[in-house]
Amino acid sequence: MSTSGLDVFDRTLQTTHIWLDEVMETVGPDRNVAWHVLGAALRTLRDRLPPELAAHLGAQLPLLVRGAYYDHYRPGHAYEKVHSEDEFLACVAADLGGIRPVNVRKVTRSALAVLAHHITPEQMEKVKRSLPEPIRKLWPEPGEAV
């Protein structure tokens, strides 16, 4: 039986919980922190992608996660060029205000690993190729511990 009365909402809630459970493997058993980490990492990534590629990536996200991804998005503005891992992580950290302290590199890698796990390999490859090499290195290799 449907909890919300709409199957689409129930499915996206279930899928979002799966994604958050995977992030919580790194951040610990705090779903709120996992939600903030996932959103901050995705928004930072989104703002570094050309708008068309950002839209293609967004189309593969669960409905609830997609809402966090597009929060405050301004596609009419030029996407930001970030060239180093430190710059990328600083942007994630700036979006993580209001949660307990976390290892920003570790939790960002966790969120990116979850993304890579659930997005088609072809789309993930396009996203990675659009980024500078230092930022690409944030993605853990398959089977690599975060």
C-alpha cells in the first residue's frame, strides 16, 4: 500500500533513502548530515558543469535529490570554473554550514561515489571529462574505500 497515495512519491522517497544510507556509511548514522552532504556535493558539481550537461545529469537523479540539486540554480549565469581540488572542496564546505564538523574531502568523495554508483557510466564519464583532472581525482575508483 502506498504511504503517500502516489507511487511516484513513494518510489523517490525509497530511492533517496538508499542514496542517503550509502552516504551514511561515511558520515555516520545521521540522515540529516547525509542529506546536507549529498546536496552540497551535487550543487557544487552542478555549478561546475556546462548547463546542458548539468541538465542531463539532473534528469538521472531521484525526484527528491533532483530538488536539492536544482536548489538555487541559475542556469542563465556562466558556470564557475574551479581548477583545483581545494577550490572544489571549499565550495562544498561553504554549502555545508549548519551541520556538525565533517571531513569535507571524505564526505564529498562519498557523495560522488554514490552518484557514480547510481548514474549511468556513460553520463558519469561525460561529467568527469568536463572537469579539470584534480577534481576528477575526487571520485573513488570502483571498489576503492572512501
